[in-house]
Amino acid sequence: MSRDGAIIAESGSWSFGSPGVRPARAARALFVYSLLASAAIHLWVVPEHLREWPVAGGFFAILAAGQAVLALSVSRSRAELWYVAALLASCGAICLWAVSRTVGLPIGPGAGMPEPVGILDVASAICEAITIVVAVALLRGRIARGGRR
């Protein structure tokens, strides 16, 4: 670990972007930014969903807030708990999105009717997939090294 608290990869000689950027630090930044992007997209669609069904609007507001809190937590702490929580939240969001676009949600005004796929929801799903992949990579690296360092 460096003096400023950043995670440093203990093996590997490749760099991520500019010289001096460590792979784990870059992966952590990608993780945080992908969570923030998902949160921003979910926050953007809150008003639309509130008009359609207040429960859905509330869900998107809570999801956006949760993703933003997780991004902030990961940027300030290296605890595995935050990575696992973001991983689970992202998996849940992608699964819920996939169900809503294929067979439709079982509750709400459009119960059982699939929703159309849009650019924002695909972008959010991509950001959540990035969050999942990076979380797994960071967690596997930590487990292989024997936990926190």
C-alpha cells in the first residue's frame, strides 16, 4: 500500500494509461466511475418513473443514492464489504432490468408486459457490468494475496 492509501498491485509490470498509474488504482477508479455513472443515469430517470408509478420512482432514487454512497465508500475505504455490496447491487439491478425487458415485471401498472430497451438503460447495464467485472477482479486479487494489505 502506498503512503496515500491507494492499493498497489504487487505483481505485474504493465501500466494502465499514463506512466505511474498502478493497475489496481486504475481498476478502483474505473469501479468508482462506473458506479457513479449508473447512479447518475438512475437519478436522471427518477422523475419519469415517479410519473408512471411512484414505487418505481422511489426504487430508482434509492438505487441511485445507494450506488453513489457505495462509490464514495470505495473511494475512501479499501474494505471488501463495499466491493461485495456494489457487486450484489449491480447484479440485482442487471437481473431486474433483464426481467423488465424480456418478460416484464410481475407487479406495477405494466405487470407482465416487457418494457422497450432504451439507450440509457443499456448504458446503465454496461456500467453495472463493468462494476461487477472490476469488483470480481479486485476481490480475487485480494483473496489471492490473503486479504487486505
